[in-house]
Amino acid sequence: MSQRIGRAQFEQRLVELCVDSGSMEFSRRVIDRHILWKSILVGLDPAAQYSEKGIDERI
């Protein structure tokens, strides 16, 4: 089942996952994983090629 969320909900949940939780563990909830992955992807240049180290630095 696909679940879509709006921008405000995305931003709120991202803050909760990264700032408020204080946890370094990757969430087990599928929707949370999608939020985290999407937040990483939007910060990358689609035309660039990144090494693993380059991606790690941006994360």
C-alpha cells in the first residue's frame, strides 16, 4: 500500500526523526525510511557522480 504525505507532514516528521528523537538508529517504519531517503536524495545533484565517501559526507 502506497501512502502519500504532504510537504508540511514530511518536514515535521523529518524534524522528529532527526532532531527530536536523539536516536542514531534507522527507523523501522517504512514511511519514515522513505522520508529519510528522500531527504538525502533532494540534497544531491542528479547530474553529479558521487563516490561512497562523497555521499557519506553529504549525509
